[in-house]
Amino acid sequence: IGIDALIFLPLVEVKKKKHKVQIPKQKQEANGQCKLSLLNQKSSGMKMGVGFSKVLTKKPEHEIPINASPDYTPQLTYKQPRKNLLIAPPLPLPPPKPTECCSQTEPVLGKPYVKIKQMYEMKEELGRGKFGVTYLCVEKATGRAYACKSIAKKKPPQEMEDVRMEVVILQHLSEQHNIVEFKGAYEDRKNVHLVMELCSGGELFDRIVAKGNYTERQAAKIMRQIVNVVHVCHFMGVMHRDLKPENFLFATKDEDAPLKLTDFGSSVFFHKGKVCTDFVGNAYYVAPEVLKRSHGKEIDVWNAGVILYILLSGVPPFWAETEKGIFDAILGGKLDMDSEPWPSISEAAKDLVRKMLTCDPKERITAADALEHPWLKEGGEASDKLPDSAVLIRMKRFRAMNQMKKLALKVIAENISEKETKGLIQMFNNMDTDGSGTITFEELKSGLFRLGSLVNESEMKQLMDAADIDKSRTIDYFEFIAATMDRHKVEKEESLFKAFQYFDKDNNGSVFSSLN
């Protein structure tokens, strides 16, 4: 039974249940001709909404690899780059051979196997990375083009757990502007397939290479999108941990096409007090606290600050001939704002760069505060209305449902696993500013405003009334989850079965007869 089928059921009186909810509270002195070239050896072509480097067409003359494992030290020989040579960022080393692999028949997603070729026509290869191969695919039922990342299941258990986490996070962030849209995840005996939006405009990376550096107005327009998507991810309880120009794709080839953040393979949910100790990211973008093996969501702001520095100057803020040299420069934290073109760049722009690249994460500006910085507001045309956030889109859809559907969604909300509610808990806590366990009208209004959603008083009352299922004049935890959970959680078979069981009072397998 689908959730839409519940529209045909008459309303029933449902006994309210009390739920006890526990909510877990430098670089070298660069001459004027030195510009950053980020993997400019790559072949051209469309790229999907996942962060895959395209197939290299020739061996790069200069690479600085980044070591994904703190216990593994490669023996490398570096060439001194020729003068004026375009400098490429470090490429990740190939993963070590796994000592233990998943069985090819071991389920990963916890749902029945499907033959993806029955639903999609697989076309040419778009790119490949260490985790899988990306193909252009066309949905047979609609003729729409998507991108499909196929990941072999014969990998160490931890890598497959990372795949599961990526799927959960992509589902959680669905419908959010500036994040690649997730179509669905499928599995057969040998592979997991992630199907998502196809972005045909290429990488931000490639446009930086083509332009060299941006005007302040151009840079502000791009940074407004980048900082906003970081803010939204943090509000929804997710830290990306691998922001770089290669992971921002343009939806189309148009000059003003929106940016889409992709590649959530390193992303995790976070909560207050959580500290990560693993090494993530690319050497040029890595935050100092990552090198110290103790980081939180603040690393996303650092990554974005590095991108801003590159947009304005055409070179990375911390540069050296070796990986160790890059890391030493990052830990030193000295920013070069004397070389060209910095003397001609505004003080407001330089102020934001310094605040985003503050070494102490506790002193670093937050994404929310960066959005209010005068440079982003002025240069980034902040007066333009931002698209609705995913939270507002979902609440509007919930408002349009009948009472039976709303009750069914609340049942689903009460029965989804703790693992699936991690990001939702963070969203609820961000709205519930007084820690009371419920969201008031003013808290909802403030929370949506912080997400960039401008809603008038009348519509805000409608959203509040719709989400307040028990008419208590506040939104409790399960009501909030019911109104804001992503469609992927609703469409799961076990979720729909729980809702059906709730209304099947005499347990005879028929809701209609039990309501007579």
C-alpha cells in the first residue's frame, strides 16, 4: 500500500500515545603568471552529480599525492616544476589492497536485488574513481537522462558502510537547492548503483582554470551559493568534509547555471560535542585541525575559505613542493595578501578570507555568520531571493495532505530507526532553541528564516497548524519528523507496512473492513 492510498480511507479516531523522546542534545612566492590548474589533464565531457575525476589522458608531470592513511607513508620523488608550470593539486593514492572483502552476494542496502538494466539504459562512461565507475543512463519509463555511479561490492566492510552512509545522507538532503538531487539506490549481486541528477555544465574547477581568477562580483556570487549550502548542511546535521572546486558542478553549461554540491562519500552526521579523528580531504584544502586529528563541522568553512582565496587570486593559500611542506604551511597559518592581485582586492573581501581561514576552529566564522558578512551581501547580491529550503518544501507538501496521510506519516516517524533520524534530530534541536522538546510558532519562524526562507505571517500559521497534528499549539519531535522527513524514508516498504498495521485495528490485513 502506498502513502497516497491512505487518501481514500475515512478518518478514524486515534488514541494518542505518550512517547518519551530522548533527543541527543606560502605557497612559493608566486609570480604574476603562476595560476592554479586543478587537474587540467582531464578529458572533457559531462559529469554526474558525484565527485569523480575523469580518466587522465596523460601522466601528469607533477603530482603531490595525499595519504589517506596516517600509517602509510609512500616513497615518492618530486620533480621541481618548471617556471610558470601550472600546478596541479595532489591526487589521492590508490587504496591499499583489501585484506578482507565483502562477499559479492552480501546485501548492502537491506532491500531486494534489482536488475538496473531493466529500468535504465546504460550509456557511455563519464568517469571513474577509486570507489566506482560513473555512467550516463536513461530511465526507460521517462526517457530522462541521469548519472549512475556503480560501486563494486567486493570491498572491505568499512568501505561498504561508507556507501550506506552516503546513501542515507543523500536521501536526507534531497530537494535542497545547490545539492545534487538523488534519484535512488539499487543493488544487485555484484554492485551498488547510485542514480542521481546529471550535471552537464562541468566542474567549478574547470571554470577556474579557464578564467584564472574571478572578479569580486563573480566570486561573491559563487561563494554565496557555496556558503549557503554549507550552512544548510550544518543546519541539517551533516558535515561534508571534502569541499573543493572539483566537487561543485554546474547544472548546465549556461554562465549563470546554479552550482550543485556532490560527492558525499566522506560526509558524516554530527552532533554537539562530536569530534572526528580520521584524515579526510585534499592536501591544499585540509584544515589544520584535521592534521591534529580532532575536527568538527568547522572544517567545511575552512575548505570554503580556500576556495574563496583561489577564486580571487588564482592560486591556493598554502603551497609547497611536498605534502609535508603544504601541511607545515597550513599549520603556520600565514596568509599572503601582499602579492598580486591582493593589493587591488577590497578590504571586505580580505576580511572574510581571514575569518574563514582562521586556524583556531573555535574562533573561525560560522557559515551562518559568513552569509551575513558585508562582502557576501554586497558583492553576492544578497537581495536576490534564495530558493526554498528542503525543509520548507517538505512542510508545504505536508500542509497539502489530508489528516489521514498526516497521521500515517507520524506513525512512520515514530518507527524509523535511530540511525535514520540522526540528521533530523539535529534539525529539530536547531529549531528548538529553548531546549523544551517542542517547537513554538516563533521558533519555527526563526528557524525557517535562518535557512533563508522568507515566509509571510499567514503562510507561517498554515505551516504551523498543519504540522501540529495533535493541536497542542506546538510541534513535538515526532510531528516535526513527520512533516520534514525525506520521501525516501516514507517510500520504504517497512515504513508503509508500519503505517498500515496502525490502522488495521483487528489485524485481519484489511484496513477498509476494520474501519466499518
